[in-house]
Amino acid sequence: MKTGIVKFVKSKVFSLVVLLAFVVVFFQLMSQGYSFLSGANIRSILDSMVLYMLFAVGSCLLLISGHIDLSPGFVGVFSGILLGTMLTNGIPWYLAIPACLVAGAAFGLFNAFLIYELGLQGFIATLATGSFIAQGLAEVVSSGRIVVITDPTIIWIGTGRIFGGIPIAIIISLSLMVIFGVILAKTEFGRSIYICGGNKTAARFAGLNPRKLAYILFAISGAFGALAGIIYSGRMLVANFTSTSGYSFPAITAAILGGISFGGGSGNMLGGFLGLLIINSFNNGLLIIGVTPYWQSVFSGVLLLLALTIDYFSIKNKMKIKSV
């Protein structure tokens, strides 16, 4: 029992919980008449995390496996435009949604192809796929026009509430994060992600196929980007060319802040969730105390640099220990 407590206190999760508690206490004291911990504000924080959670799942899986994907935000833009265009042309939602998810997965597979078959760096390949190909195709599909969403089912997915007022979108995002967290922690597939991320050569000797795994994970990341685009369109009632384009970097920041290393092979979905909760709570707190929203990007950048610095020294320390 005592050993378990000591282990938890030394863990990254405990550090994140302490940091989250500090953020909460600080903004609660600074809110001056507006309770940071009010039910309405907590719902607001969770609501702001909905789309980021979807991007974070894909980011966590790929980072643990030793990869990075910068395209899902742009894939979400394409998915929203494709969805709106299909609905406008009379295609029912139950066909349009799967088509968008398949298209998202196809972008992910294309990323894996560029990396493994053409030998491109993941950072460059996924950025090109997203910011040029997916974004460009979105403009081609819609002829450069934004698309208004009027389908009641899509709107319900984006804005509907069940179980006494819980948003459908939050349930979807949280459920998927929990499911993939369990997959990472408790299944053979999850263990293979850690092994491939930690040492691809050792993974091959263990009978695993890092290339095949990468194709699967990039496809999942693309599909999650597409799902985020669908939900965004349902929430905003419109599909445009900026929508989810800026969501990938904050999701990656949250994953790294949550203890998932750029070097691969470590971290978990709970850490990614806590990292996301810290960032969104911090941004929400800044708004409450009257700091202009433009500073949110600055502070998010500082958090990313801090997380990367910590990750760098953590990897360096592990390498020293291994070499001893």
C-alpha cells in the first residue's frame, strides 16, 4: 500500500494533478466575484475541450509510437466542407458521416505512405498533407464557398444534450478518450504501440511490424480529425476554411505536457487528458480575470516550449542512465 502511494507521488500524473490544483486555486482566488469552480464554468471548460480531446487521442497514440501528425486539423476542415457539400446535394447524413470518416482515414494512410514508402520526414509530410492537400481539396469541393449546415441530426450531434443536459459531443469525446486509454493500457495492441515507439529494432525482433502499426495509427488520427470536423460543423452550423485548422498544435502540446515523450515509448492517455485540462483551465482563467484572448496563444506557446524542454532533459537523463 505504502509502496503504491510513493510510486504515485513520484509519477508524472501526480505532478500534473498538483499543477492543475495550482491553476484552479490561483484563478479561483483571482476571479474576484466570479467563481472559477462554479458548475457553469466547469461545464464551459469541458465544452471547450471537446474537439481538442479528439485531436489529442490521435496525437497521443502517434507520439507514443514515435510519430507526429500535423494534418488532422486541416483534415477536419476538409471533412466539414465535404459533409456540408454532400448534405446540400441530398446525400443523407448516415452516408455522409461514414464517407467523411473514410476520407479522414485516407489522409492518414497517405501520410504513412509518404513517410514509409517515400522516406519523408513526418513533420514535413503531415504538414504538406494538411495545409496544402486537405485544405486545397476543401476549397475545390466547395468551389471556395462556406457551406451552411441545416441537417437536424448533424446539429444534434454538435449541440444536442442528454442525461439532464450533458452535451452529446462531450460524451463522444470522453468515451473515445477512455476507450483508447484502456486499449493503450490493457491490450496487446496497446503494448505494441509502446514497444514500437521505444525501440523499432527491438519491436521487429519481437515479431511486431512498426510499418503496419504506423499505417493503422495514422488512419485513426485522420479519422479522428474528420470526426472533429463533423462535430465542429454541427456546433457552428457552418463548414468553413478555418474551422479546426488550429487545433492540432494545442493537442500535441497537451500530450507532451501530459508526459508523452517526443522520443516515443512512454506516456498514457490520462496524462494527455490532464495536460489538455490544464491548458483549457488556464486559458479559461485568463478570460475570467480579463486577459485578452490574444495572449492565450502566447501562453500556449510558452507551455509547449516548457513541455518540450522538460521532455528533452527527461530523454537525455534516460540515455545517461542506459549508458551507465
